[in-house]
Amino acid sequence: MIVELQRVLRRARAHWVAVLALAAVVSAGLVFVVVTKHRQLEAQVTLALTEGVLTGEHSGVPARELKEYVDSVLLSDQNLAEVIEKENLVPLRKKLGMPFALEQVRGQLEIEVWKNTFLYYFDEEATSRKSARIGITVLDRDPDRAYDTAKAIAAVMIRAHEEERARITGAVAEEVRLLREGLEAELATLNGEVSAQEATIKAARAKGNLGLAASLEVELVSVEQRVKDRTQMLSQVTNSSDGLADQISAAGLDVTLAVVDERRPDRPEWNTFALILVCCVISSAAVFGAAMIVSTFDTRIHDGDDLTRFRLPLLGHVPAFTGDRVGAMRTRSMKET
């Protein structure tokens, strides 16, 4: 290796101007590429998913499927396409279609879920409110675009969560309404039975049929107990938090999703010392590479080693002498007679 490097050095020394010119061009190009190269920057928005004080068992919040809930519901293709159109992301979508744009944006997007207390249940913390953190990270070369995209995605996710909560709340409220109407209808029927039973008992006593009256009173007690049970159930349904699901949702006291932290990436700036160091390293490598290239494409014979490399016989060489570079060999040779 040392011998080969010495040979390259001898050849490059004969063409030092070409070596330095080529090294300068290569160095300038590489330094320009390194300095102007756009690095991927990270913008992050953190959302907090928190239970409200009046959230009941029909909270509609997924537990172990929270990541899937975020990906498939909050950040569905439809919602993400809305962000792409609003922020004018992936201009090639107009030619290649929205599926291509969705794939590109999802490749720059990272969703994380941590501090997810919906996963666990402890008896001593049965009344505590559960929460989770959802991190939205967007990678982009432009820090402003990355930050705006992350905020737009967070806004779409919050709106999608509110719509999903409204849908679930409406379904629960509809179930409660149907149950209440069923209890009210059953109570009306039972109250009619009680009135009819009381009238029958009164008529039996008036006729002196005390045995029949006693039997009917036993049945009346049973019916009145059923009325009492249904009345209690109706009261529980009417006054429960599920019965007030619409009011809870409207007041924002159920499971909420809100932004709790934002991080805008800084524009990258080169340090002077680091830039000088990069230039020195690139220039050194460029000089060595230029010397290798110039010496490789130089086909002239510079010394005896160049001949032996081609397996040509070498008998010796004429040493340099004064005036060996003046004139031509023919002028210095003996004249023919």
C-alpha cells in the first residue's frame, strides 16, 4: 500500500495543477450539498384524553384499543385527507391521487400513546379519573410546515373525538329514553291493574265475600310491590348520569381531548467551527481522491516501476544530466557519415 501511494504521489506531482483544480471543484460541490441539505425536523403536539367528573360506565373511551381508536377513528383517511387539502401537502396528489398523498403523509407522521391509565383498574382508584397522552409527531424539512401540519392534525382529531362522543352519547341517551318509556308504560299498566283490583276488592266486601276479598288483597300487595320496584327503577334511570348524557356532553364534563403541549422545531444553523472542520475534512478527501483519479488516467511512463507493472523487461535507465531537456534526441545524437 505504501509503494502504491508513493507511485500515486509521483504521478500526481507531475499534474499538481489538475489535481488541485479537480479537488477544488469537488470540495465546493460537496460543501454546498452538506450545508444546503435539508434535515428532517420534528414538530410535536401532545393531546390529553381525560375523563370528566360525571363520566359513567358508558364513557365510550377505548381501553386497550386506544391506539387503534386514534388511528382508525380520530385519524381516519377522511380526516387526514382534509388536513392534506387544507395545508396543501403533497402537491403530486393532483396527479397521483389522494391514496399516494395519504401514504406519503402517514410516512412522515408518528402517533404515540403513553401514560394510558385506561389500561388498568385498581379498587382503591375506582373513583379516580383516568387519562392518557397522545403525541403527534410530524417530520418535515420545513419547520413551519411541520408545526402547522401537527396543529392541523391535532385540531381534526379533537373535532373527530367530539363527534364520536356525541354519537355515543346520543346512542346512550336513546337507550335511556327507550328504557324510560318502557318503564312508564309498564307503570301505567300496573297502576291500572291496582285500580281495577281495588275496585274488585271493594265490590267483594260489599257483597260480603270476605274470602275473595282477602285473596284479591294478597294479589294487590304483589302488584303494588311491582309498582314500587318499577317506580324506583324509573327514578334511577331519570336521575343517573347516563340519563343526563346529553347535558353532560353539552357541558363538556365527559371524556375530553385537548392540547396540553406544543413544540415547534428550530431552524438548523451551522456552527462556524463545525463548518470549518467539515470543509477541512472534505478538502483533504477531495485532494486525495483527485490525485487518485488523475494518476489513474495518466498513461505516460514516469519511472521504471511503470514498465515493470506491464511486465516489460527493464535493463536500466539513463540518469538525468545537464541539458537533457534542451533540444531533441536527434540533435544530440552522433551525425551519420
